Amino acid sequence: MADAIRVASSRAESRGGTIRRAILRGLGVVLPPLLTIVVLIWAWNAIESYVLRPVESGIRHAIVWYVNDTLADIPEGAQASTESGRRLDGFFYEGTNYVPGPNGFRFLPDYVVNKVDDNADYFGPFTPGPASASAYWHRYVELTYMPRSIVVPVFLIVFLTVLYFLGRVFAGGVGRWFVASFDAAILRIPIVNKVYGSVKQITDFAFDDREIEFNRVVAIQYPREGIWSIGFVTGGSMLEITEACGEPTLSVLMPTSPMPMTGFIVTVRRSEAIDLDLTIDEAIQFIVSCGVVVPPQQRTDGSVVPRRKAPVTSEAVVGETAEKV
């Protein structure tokens, strides 16, 4: 009886483990694209809220100001639209039929009211109707001159074009000096400098090619001998350090997991750095996953030492390149 209970319990635990592993695998498959979509939607919402809508509102106000044909009083020579001639019945004037606005104090052309009322669903089922003649004109301009099907593509084209020219202008010379001066001024402001500095580090890592164009991926023994860490070679080190070591040295960025955009710089002898058969992207994936995602060419079960040639060091790579030259 006890054996049967143990067997049943073991089977239940096995099924539970299988279900748990299946759920975790499902999350592993679903979360990356889902989080990517969430980040992209968040970025678009931020651009729409703080760039597109203010620009769209300014242009719409300018168009409304230009085409607005609202009358506060019945002009002389106007023909009442009904026999009673009451103020709120509307009137004809210069070939246009004017009707009262929602509050009854101003008159606007009937084609404006008709178009807005006929396309009320365009603004959403829960959007309240216009409360004034000006509101009617704004919605009319949005429907006639600035529908989203035209505004969004045009905005994206203009926005990307502006970003392109800004990138070209601020890539060097006076533009780079201006950006550096602006950053220095912002970083002197208390509290603001903390937020701005953190955001700039992230954006520089994500968007600035100069920040992520590393030479190669290497492994060095850090923080002590026998412990290997992955780093990115950013170039040669300082002259005085090289002279003190008596041999060529490298500056290596040591990224931290799971956020590779943070880290620190160490200087090592070139002979102590081992070049790895990894691309920059593969190394970043390895770091972000805390060592879980290992490229196929570097996989091992951890128990058997694979046969391979002697480690290819940076010194050997430089020597081979010199021989070819």
C-alpha cells in the first residue's frame, strides 16, 4: 500500500514538473515577442503623445483659423430658413445655409455640421459631441484635411527625415560641440542630472553606434585567476600603463548581467586576453540571459573538456596579421 502511494505521488510530481516545464517553455517563447511589441507600443505612444499630437493640434488650429466661417449675428440681407424667421432656425447668406451651433449663439455652415454628425463614429463611440461651433470646425478640419490615414504616414516621413538631418548635423564639428555643451549644462542641474544621466547612458548604448562598436569579444581572468569573464575590447590602453606593463595592453569593457549597458573598464595585457569565437550580439545575448543562452559553436555539457587547439590569444592574432602584411 505504501509503495503504491509513493508511486502515485511520484507520478503526480512528474506530471506537475512536466506541466511546469511546459508552461515555462511557453513563457520563454511568448514573452520575447510580447515584450518587444509592448516596448514598441510604449515608444509609439510616447512619440504620439509628446510629438505628434502637439504638432497636429497646432496645424489644426491654424487651418481652423483660416477656414473658419462662423457668424455671431445674422448679417443684413440674410434670408431666414423658415417663415417664422426666428434666430435659432438658421438662414441663407451668400449661397450658404447657416445653422445654429450647439449653444445657439453662433451660426456655422450646415455642411460642417452635417459632415461631423455623419462621421461621429470616427471619433470613437464614447466621445461626446461637439459643444460649440469651434469644436465643430476642429472636427470638420480633422475629417476633411487631416485624417489619421494621411497624418500618420506624413508625420513618420517628416519625423524620420528630421532625425536623419539632426544626426548628420550633430555628428561632428559645431554640432558635436553644441551637444557636448548642452549635456554638460544639464548635468550641472541638481536632481535633473541624475535622471538625464541615466537616460543618456541607456540611449547612447541603444542608439549610438560609437558606443557599441567594439573591436571583438575576449575572455580574461577576472576578478581573480581561475575565474573567466567575458569583455568587449574597446581599444588600446593608456601609454603610461602600457609602459609600466612592458607589453601591449587592451582596454576591455566588463559588462554586468543582465544589463550589459552598465559595466566598467579594465586594462589587461594583450597576452592575457583570449579571443572568443563570438559575435557582439551573441556575447550580449549570453550576458543578458546570465549565461543561459550559449551560441551553438560554444556549447558544452560542462563535464567533458572538448578537444581543441591552443587558445587563440590577442597576441597571436596580431602576430598572424603582421605576417600576412
